[in-house]
Amino acid sequence: MQTTALGFLMFQLTHSAVYLGATGFITGIAAWLFTLYAGTVADRFDRRKILLGTQIAAMLIAAILAYLTLSHLVKPWHILTFAFLLGTVNAFDGPARHSFVSELVMPENLTNAIALNSMMFNTGIALGPSISGILYAELGPGWCFGINAASYLAVIASLLMIRTSATRKSRHVEGGPIKAIVEGVRFAYRSKVVAPILMMVAVTSVFGMSIFSLMPAWTVNVLHGSARTNGLMMSARGIGALIGAFFAASLSRGTKRGPIIRIASLVFPVTLLAFAFSRGTFLPVFVLVTTGCALIIVNNLANSTVQSNVPPELRGRVMSVYMLCFLGMMPIGSLLGGFCAQAIGEQTTLVIFSVSAFVLMLALATRGKGLRDV
């Protein structure tokens, strides 16, 4: 709800696709600054306590944003500032959250646990934007931010109730932060399985996930819609992601993930190109469902495959590299997409992004020999 409302609010305040891209980009600055270090923190300290801290911080950000908006004091620079702060919170949250899953389940259930976790997450992506569109139109964006702030109470309560014997208050990581970071990056770079998967995640973030930051501009300028239409489009992507998460969760332990990742990585840019030429309401919704499904299959199976091929003592650091490819590359695409949309139009930008993604994914799918036997 907050993400959808925040993007539409920024567009209403500025009427600029560049500002939409800048909002995503400034979030990425925080990811680039802190994510790799956050991986060493996740490998050293109690991940549950790290998550409690990040969720409390995110709740405070949402609450302040709600106050400013409801008081009619919010300005574009406020949104950019909170985007950076939220990006910082996410930088520390991501490695701890993803590696924490492995402490809650046995290794043989890791893939399905990650997929189930993603199903819950994508249920929010499916329902949140549509609810946000209605609330935004009827009550304004401040209520979207306020409800989001209140929702963190449930998350914090859940974390407080979690008990697991696998959780350790501290972990032995040799050397200082720089040495620890280098060790994680070196492992990811040298792995024949992890390296191509991380590159695929980076491509989906730059050319796929980032394009959704332009959805408010696309909704208004191309589809001639409103906040409700924007919520519907974002929900369509979320519904597709939920379907993809169900599919990933249903895979048996003996199923080869590599070929599925490679196929889904090619489906997503093709559907993105189809969306560029879709008009009306029903056709764009249908295409976005397919796009969301392909994207989540790539990201879900990439997540579980990386975790399954990383030693436990390196999991936090390697997952920080994963999060850097996911969160850090997305803002670069958002900023690039924003400038391109402003200069050459939203449709031409989407065509260029989808074709570029297809070429890169095809190269990775055909040359990533390590993926074939995953």
C-alpha cells in the first residue's frame, strides 16, 4: 500500500517521471552503501534481533510520513529523504531476513519454505495496491501510510514469538568487516552456480522490477487512468507473482530448478514487450499477471538455489550480494527509465528495456553451464 501510494503521490506533486526514477535511485544509494556490510552483521549477530530493529525503524518512517501527508506538509524532498532512510533499513533487513529462513527449517525444506514465505509476501503485493488505489482515491495517501505503520505491530509481535534453537546470539567471523565482505563476494564470483544466478537477478532488477516505478506515469500518460487504475496494474503484477510463488512452492525436491529458471528468465522480457503495446484495461492486466509470475519464479528459485549452494557461515554475506543485485540494481534501472521516459516516452523506454533484458537473459541462459544440473 505504501509503495503504491508513495509513487503516485510523488507523481501528483511533481508530474515528472524523472522524480519517480529518482525516488527509486536514492533508495538504491542506501543499498550500495550498506548492504554488503549488513551481510557481515547478519553473519555475526542474532538475526531475529536485527529484524526487530529494522521493523521498528520502518514503522517509525511510515508513521512520520503519514503525519506529514495528513498535515498537508509533505514535499518531494521529504519523499526522497524517506526513500533513502527506508533503503537503509532494507539494506540491513534483507540479508538477515533471507538468511534467517534457513534457521527455521531443515535444509531439505529450504526451497519450499522460501517459496511459501514469498507467497505470503506476494499476497500483500496482490492485495495492497488495489486497496491502496481505493483508499488513495477516497481518503488520500496519508491513510495508506498510517495503516502501513500500524501493520508493523503485527510483524514485530510475530518476531517476538519466534523461538528457534538454531539462532545464535553471535557468530564467529574471522577478520574485520572488509575481509569478511571480500570473502563473501569472492565466493559468489567464483561459484559456477551462484554467479550466473546473481547476474540474472541483476538483469530482472534493472530492466524488469525497475519499470514498475514508472507505473504511475504509464497509468496516466499511456492508459489515461487514475490512482485506481495504478492500483489495479500493480495488483495484477502481484497476482501473477502469487501464482508464480505457488508454482515454486509446489516443486518436488527432485525437480531440477536450473531449466525452470532459464525458461522463466526469457518469458519475463517477452511479456514486458507485450505490455508495451497493450492498451485498454483487461489486456494490460493479463500481461502483467504473466510478467509477475515469470519474475517471481526467477527470483524465488534464484533465492533458494543461492542459499542451498552457500556454506552456512557465509550465508548472510552471500545473501547481501544477492540483495545488492536485487535492491541495488533496481534503482539504477529506475533512474535510467525515468530519464528515458521523460526524453523519448514511456512506450519506447519499455521496448528498449524489454529487448535489452531478452538479449542479456538469452546470453546467461545459454552460457550458464552451472545452472543446467541445479
